[in-house]
Amino acid sequence: MTTIEIPTPSADLLQQVENIRLETAQTETAAIAAIREKFGPYAKHNGFIRTARYYRGDSNYTDERDAYYRQEDGKRLRGLLAYDNFTQVNSDQNTGRNEGFRLYLTADVRWLKVERVGHWTQWQGSPSYWYAGESAAAEINILDDEAEELPSGGNIEWMSDADVVQLCNFAELLKELGKTMESMRQKLPERYARLKERAELAQRTLNALQ
């Protein structure tokens, strides 16, 4: 009678793998917390966190709308894009679904996950859109005349440091956050110039009225 031997890893190796898994999770969680504390304050100098986007246009007109995350006082919240997992799935050659999520490091030094649903198309005059939850869709009155109803889903969720470790590839997070910080660094001089111009205009006006 022929027997089949199935190779199995040793108990010692299995224990080593489990130990390094736990150690990696703990170390990455501590690193994520340090990143949040270190770079969170920079977020107040970056852009607002988008929660919905609608586009429809052809050669004669364009309709573009955006919604942004709002705090309890109604003010929009700024953030640094730390992880970009927005994806597009094809239904056919020219249409498909908008899916995936983005992770932001916010100006109040927290992690915010924006998970989207939506539709994209390459046909002129047809709408492309995405949104993170029904309230975001309602804010900019997203309508799709070619669909019986908008897809359900999408969500906005606060994440802990441990949640981020489970959600994201650590190396990819570092890469995306680095790109965001570099883009912000390049834009800051232009923003400073605009603010300086506004301040000088206000001061000249004030001096003229005194």
C-alpha cells in the first residue's frame, strides 16, 4: 500500500512565526502612533478631505460638484493623504464601478478612513461619481439618470493606530505619506504668497480708513 507523506513545519518554526507576527504588529502599531503624532500637525496646512465627487460634461457644458468632510461646527477638515486604495472596476470597456478607500491623517491628529462607492464612464454626457455614504451623496445632490438607483454603501470611519496596521501595508503608507508631504512642501510658498497679499491688502485698507 502506497503512503503519501505530507511535509509539515516544525513546532519550533511555527512558534517563531507566531512570535515575530506579534512583535511586528506591536512595533508597527507603535510606529503608526509615532507617525500620527509627528505629522498630524502638518495636516492643517494641506487640503480638505473630499467625501464625494460628481462629474458630467461634454463639449458644451460641465457639471462638477464636490463634498468635503465637515466637523461638528460645520467647518471642513484638512488632512494628509496617507494611503490611497481607490480603485476602478470595469463593467465593460467604457464603464465600471468606483470602489476602494483612502486613509487620511487629519488636522486634529487622528486617522480617518473614507470608503467610497460609485460609477465611472468614458461616455461624454454621462455622469461619473463617487461618494462615501448617503449623506455625502445628498450634500451635492448626486443623481444618475442612467441607473435605477444609486449603489448603496460607502462609509466614513475613524480608525485607531491598531486598526491602521490591520488595514494598510506599512511600507505603502510610508510611501504615500511621503508623496503627500512633498506635494504640500512644494505648494506652501505659493500659499504663503497668497496669504501675504491678502494681509497686505487688508492692512492698506485699514490704514486708509483710519
